[in-house]
Amino acid sequence: VQLQASGGGLVQPGGSLRLSCVASGIYFKNMAWFRQAPGKERELVAAITGGRDTDYADSVKGRCTISIGNPKNRLYLQMNSLKSEDTGVYYCNSPTGSYEWGQGTLVTVSS
């Protein structure tokens, strides 16, 4: 399974981004977005299970929405009211990180 994340970039605090993840070979049902901030370990920020039940890290709750698109090999993360602490490389994977990690997409929140 190859996972390709995209949609990152430089955004000012308070701005929005929509991250996308495309997979080859599978349709998504249980997936997650992870973030690795500079100098920190990778952490789970949002997960979706059964195709619709969602869960979020406290740090992004209320500001981010994870969803599965159509066709179901597309995963999204809508990020609003971005903060500097949201800066990092974002990866998509299963909630347990069972797939091979892709390169991720860099999000930089800075004025």
C-alpha cells in the first residue's frame, strides 16, 4: 500500500488548509492523520473508524475535520484556525500505523 499525502504549505496563523491522502490498492475505512512537529515524536491528531466515527487529539479538537472521500481511497483533513503549534509534517496511515509511511506533507504556520 502506497500512501501519498499532499496539500501542505505555508499559512498564516488563523488560516486554513485541506490535506489530502491518496492510497493505491485499498479503500479506506479506518484511517488517521499523524503529525510530527520539529524535534518531537510523531503523534496522532485525527482518526476515523468504520468510515464515519471520528476522534481528535485535544490540541486540534474543534478546528480539524477528518473525512473519507469518494472514491474511498481518499482521506482528507480540513484544518481551520491554524496555530503555530500545528506546524509539522503530516502523514496519513491506519490508526496503528500499519502501512508503510509515506513522505508526508509539510505544514508551516507562520506570519
